[in-house]
Amino acid sequence: MLHKSFFLGHGKVALVICLTVSCIFLLSTCINDSKNKNDVGQDNYKKYVGSSVCENCHKDVYEKHLQTEHHLSSAPPNGKNISGSFEKGKNVFNFDEVTNVTMEKRDSGFYQVAYRAGREVTKARMDIVVGSGRKGQSYLHWVGNRLVQLPITFFTPANQWSNSPGYLPNKVSFNRPITSRCLECHSTYFETTGVTEMGLDEFDHNKIIYAVDCEKCRGPAAAHVEFHTKNPGIKEAKFIVNPGKLPRERLLDLCALCHGGASKKIKPSFQFQAGDTISNYFTFSPTDPNIANIDVHGNQLGLLSRSKCFTVGNVTCINCHNAHENEDGKMQVFSERCMTCHSEGHGKSCKMTTTIGPAITQNCVDCHMPKQPSHAVAVYLEGANTPTPALMRTHYITTYPKESKKVLAIMKKPNSVKPVKGD
């Protein structure tokens, strides 16, 4: 065990993660609802089949989905899916002159190992990878049937290991509890088996469906697979949800599960399914009327709902996002979707069209949805006294004059290339 002077102590259950699109960083905003004993004994695992079964009938969609951030939101570690380096000289995070955590590959797996004055003090295996790595990755460790978040995260924008989001700088802790609500946004299913006297969730190691996969957005598929296996001639999908055919409010509820801001569950985790009314399962904190106070991380719906595209145009998440494909950085693809409404003939064309010309169709996003720093997701890089925030695309769609000037300056340059890729 780690010496008391080296430990941060029993960490409070943090408002952590979620993935984002993630990704990983939803871990920084999870709500601690683990004391809800109604979670215990909810054996719904048998209703799921896992997305690999979907490949039998939906091979093309399945294979494309494997590259998405949703699919990469959680998984057991296999070496290839850990973003950070284990190479000597690149695998150490120093907390001070004598204290560090080193990422090491050992015979029994990948570890974060705490050292003090060159002596190993404690270690913990990376048992679960959380996050696609686009913004970063965090790592979870089994302590019996509980899960804790490890102290070191890989922060992709800086291409280096960092203190995990929400952790205090210059302190080492291996005991931050992970709740079922955290996992709800980074997986399809975790079976909760109990709650400790301290109110910490316990899970079944063998009843897990990693990643935000097919059944997260369409509902458990065991009955669907059984029916169509017995009735191959029936092409109409039975016992499964098509999100694209849901009423607008129910579709938004589905996305709000992880992208709707701070919430408190009133029913057990993993009970909400596609097509349900989310207010029957969660209460959400009122969205701050000041747009500047709505964080770009974790409350995309709160920002979108303040936009004219939402209030006047009735836009939903799937008008812009194809959940079946990895579209990261495809600015022109997103811009083409903007142009379905904002083009000549619709009466809503961009005022900068005459200035920029045809290139306007290549990048609507940097002007109207620029990246902004997250207040909730920030990490301490080695040696830093101030946190480095993750930059994320705002979903408050409006005009940003300063950002537009930057884009215009790039487009006016002779032989200018297309604007830099974004998310």
C-alpha cells in the first residue's frame, strides 16, 4: 500500500467522464449516484448480444462503425489501443523531484507504477481503456469488484502523459471510484452487482459490453436476432429501434443520455433505452441561460438548443452526425450538410458567399462552431502550475466575427490550402 504521506487520501467520487465523443473526458463530469441500491440485481445482460453479432446481417455498417469514437469509447487494453508511449524516457510522469508514476508493460499487463526516490511504492494494472484517444484516454483498474480511475491520463493535444482530469496537481491517488453513471456514457452495458457500505458500485467482471455500440442506440438486440434468425424472409426489422424514425424529442433524449449536461438518475443505470423518455430516468440541472457558462464538454444539447438551427430549423443531432462512420476532420462533409439549408434558394445563404466564393462550402464549421476551451476538462501537464484545457467544438451555432476573420484570411491567401481539419 502507498504510504499515507504519498497518498491524496480517499478521493471523493468525482464528477468524471464520458466520450465524447468522445471520448474519455466525460469521466470528468460524471455524477455520483452510486448509492442508489436499486441498481443491484438488475440482470439485463441476457437481453444483449454484442455488436459483433450485428455483422452477420449488417457487415458494411458494422465495419465502418468500428472506426468511430463511439466504438472506441471503452475496451480492455491490448497494447494497440493505448495511445501513450511505454518507451523509456517517454513513459514517466514526474510529480516532483522524487515522485513519479511510470507506465510499464509487465508480464501480466500494462501498469501505472508509483515510485518514490526510485523505490516502487504501489502499482495498478490498466484493466480498461476509456476514450478513443482523439482528445485523450484514461484508464480504469479493478479493485475486487469495484473500479477506480488511475492517476495518469494520456492527453492527445500535447502528445504526452498528464495528471488525470479533476485530480489535484502534485498529488498521487489510485483510489478514485468509478460509478455506474460514469460507465453509462462509455459503454453499452455493465452489470451492477452490489453497493458497498461506502456507497460504491460493484460490477460483474463477466457481464460487460464495452463501447457505445449498436445496442446503445437501438436497444438490446437478443429478441431481434432470435426473431430474424427464425424468420429470415421477413425484412421489416422487429424488436429493435431505428433512431432515425423516433419522434424528435425521443431522438434528442437518446443523445441527451451522455450529451445533455449534469444529471441525477432516478432509476438504475443502464435502464434507459432508445425510445424512452429520459425525464423518467434522470433529472437534469437547469441549463445556464448564459451561453458562456455552458461548457463545450458534456452539454452539446444545451448549446445546440440555444441555436436558431434548433429552435427555428428543428435540427437534431443526426442531421449533422452520421453515427455509423468516423467523420472526424471532414469539414467539407459537415459544411455540405449546413448548405442543405443555408444555400441559395433557401433564403438563408451565408453573407460571406460573395466574398469567399465557392470555397464557402468547404468550411462552415470554423466560422459558426469554433473550438473553445472546456472549463470542465483540463489536465495538469508535467511541471505546469495551471491546467491545460481541452479544446472542443462548440454546438452553439451562431456568428463568431473573430473566427470568421481568421478563416477569411486563410482563404484569401494565394494558393491557400483548405482550412485545417477540426472536429
